[in-house]
Amino acid sequence: MSFVAKKLYYKIREVCEIVGVEAHVLRFWESEFPALTPPKSKTGQRIYRPRDIDVLLRIKKLLYDEGFTIAGARKRLSSGGDDPETAAKSPQDCLPAKNEAPASDRLQAVRLELEKILTLLNRG
């Protein structure tokens, strides 16, 4: 995923439209992600470069689409694994830990526990 730039710098309002989030979200992400450091103009306005927009789009994908937490997304970006095409994964990374149950078993256990809680709530 790469943003196709039509100009060198973008104002925060333009970036909000491109990325699809509000300005306060962009400012928050700046405080949370060291990879995101847009310079400021002489008047103090943030001016985003195309590479900043690429980082923002990747952050949004990690947080909203892939379900990462802020800390997890920060770790993924800082480890250089921010581009799925270039991030090498070993087959071992895809397997559950040795003592970890398969996802379907864990989901079934959670479902049973939630049903027990629902039963208890309905009794009261």
C-alpha cells in the first residue's frame, strides 16, 4: 500500500480526508508513533509529506483492519514489519505456542464461559 502523491506537502485537513480519520486522531498517533514526525511550517501548521501519509495509512490498517493495539502497531512499525510484502515471516510465527490450544478450541471455551455468565445473569 503506497500513497500516490500529487504534491510535496499536505495540510492536516487534506490528510484527514485521505486517511479517513479526524485531526485529533492524527495528532494522537503522532504522539504514539515515533515513525510519524511531520514537520511544521513557519506558522506552526503540520505539513505532511507523502511518506508520512504512507505511515498513517499503515497505522490505520494495523489498528482498524488487523486489530493491533497501539503498542502492537508501534512494535510492528519499529521492527520494520510495517510492509506485509517485505516482512518475512517464518512458518513458526504462524503456529500457536506449544502449550497453546488451537484458536477454535479457545473460542469454544470462551463461548461456554460466556454462556455460563449469561445464565447466571438471567437467574438474578
